[in-house]
Amino acid sequence: MIDNPFYSHEFHGDYDLISIGRLDLEEGGSIADCRLAVATFGTLNEAKDNAILVTTWYSGTHQIFRDVYIGPDHALDPDRYFIVVIDQIGSGLSTSPHNAPDEISMSQFPAVRIGDDVVAQERLLREHFGIETLQLVVGGSMGAQQTYEWAVRFPDKVLRAAPIAGTAQNTPHDQLFAKALMEAITSDPGFADGEYKSNADVAAGLTRHAGIWAVMGFSTEFWKQEGWRALEFESKEAFMAGFLEPYFTVMDPNDLLCMAWKWQHGDVTRHTDGDLAAALGRITATTFVMPINEDMFFPVRDHEAEQQHIAGSELRVIDDILGHLGLFGVAPSFMPQIDQHLTELLARKA
């Protein structure tokens, strides 16, 4: 266990750390005391049937949803719904390699799957809040992977689903992308086989990791149109040094690796002996599949191929030149599109 002040209330605001007890993992092993960081918005009604679950993406926490997606002027309106954002295992706030007990900390942290996250989340919602049914499950990127897992694994509990910029079954291209991200970190001598003393020891690897995100996280159009100027940077180099690199270099390398492994292995066909149509055919939720048109590694065509297997679903394409990292809601046109689609989805009879 090592100290990293980035993973604190100072940087992430209010959240509760809730224990769900022992979590046995799909790949073997267990987390004896699995703790999940949870931020809630709004009030759970007496019937406990106004809950929305928001799932988090790689490197992200509840903070981005609090700041960008949730509010009375958004579809995720805390005046109407009880909105629960659960930070995934490995996020740095929930149980993660850097903050785990010594017997499973750092390089000893067990492999965790998307399915483990969803099992943990279901248990927390049911045992801590008494929530049995969700009006909506929504998440972007790795949050979309969790959304699909929820809808496939617990179809009776999910009335509506909105996977944004993420697929139910990870593609070979995506697996290679995540592998490159992981190797950028592990190839740094300071990584020390996962037993570094501080994230600062792995600064070079984390900087290379940020550089890969610059290539794939943003679209070619973002760079051609110098989208960084809207963020008040004078050059692409200044944008890298002032935004993207500092974003990642404060994070814990093992935590990122934990999430990247989950991302690589995201696949709902585990439940159906490799049959994607059968897995997605289990979904009974009213579903809007929401790709970003300029996404470099979750392209529209991959979303569409999966969406066709989900009965009654719709493909709702988000227009954003930022590409995948449009998820941060930087472009002024991004959230109005998200809000429009989610408002329509929540108005649909489920």
C-alpha cells in the first residue's frame, strides 16, 4: 500500500467508501474486504424505484459525472432521480492495487473482470440501498462495458440501458491498444515489476501512456482543426504538457493496469459460450446505443453490429470531433446531444 494524495476528497469531492464484504473473483482469488467509492445525487423515493446507476470509465471517477453530466438542467436530474455513481474497482478510490491490504497490494493485486465490478455494484445497491430495479444504467467507454454486462447479467433489474462509446465485446484492435498503454507503463525501469515506491517513479512511463492517448483518444479531425485552441492552449505541445500529461502522471500505474486488463477482457459472450447474438439477446432493457462518430477505437460500425442483436434498440450517434475523449464534455455541443437522447430514453415506457 502506498500513499497517493490524488485519490482523495480534495481532488474528487464528496463520496462514501462502502464495504460489500468479500468479493470472489471470476479469474480466481478474492478481495476480502471490497470497498466501493460511491457518490449519490438526489433522493431515493419510498418505493425505491427512481434509481439510476452511472458506471465509470478508464482513469475516471464520479467527479466528471458530477461536474458535467448530472444536474437539474440535465437528463440525469437529481430532482427526479436518485443517481448513484459507483467508481469501478481499480479506480484509485474504490479498492485498487495501490490502496489494498498488503497481501493483495501493488503487483499482488488479483485480476478483476468487468463482471466482478457488476456483481459488486449489484450487491451494494441491493444490500446498502435496498434497490432492486434501475430505471437506467448508463456509462461511457469502460462504463459502457459495465452497462452491457448489467443488461446481460441482470436483465430483470435494468429497465433502460445507454452504453456510450463502448462495446459489449472488446475487439482485437482495442485489445492491442490497451496492450500498448500497459507496455508504456511497465517498460519504465521505475515500474520495478509493480513494486515502485511512488507514482513519480514511473513518470516517464505515464508520460508515454499519455502520448498514446493523444494519438487514439482524440480524432484526426481534432488535431487538424487544432481543437486544443478552444481549450486555451497555444500549441499542441502546450496542450500535451499542460493537460494530457498532467492528467495521467498523478495517477497510480498499477491502478491503470488493473483497469486496462479489465478493458482488454470485456466480453459479455462469457455468459453464452462465445455467442454474441445470444448474449445480447438476453437484454430486455429499452436500449439506446450511443457511439461517437469520430471515435478512433470504438467506431460506429462496431456499435451498430452489436446494436442489431438487441431487440427494440436504437442507434443514436453523437457528433463530436474530439473523438473518444469527447466523453469529457468539452465541446459545447456534446452534452445537449447526450441530454436529448437520455431524456427521450427515460421517457420511453420500459
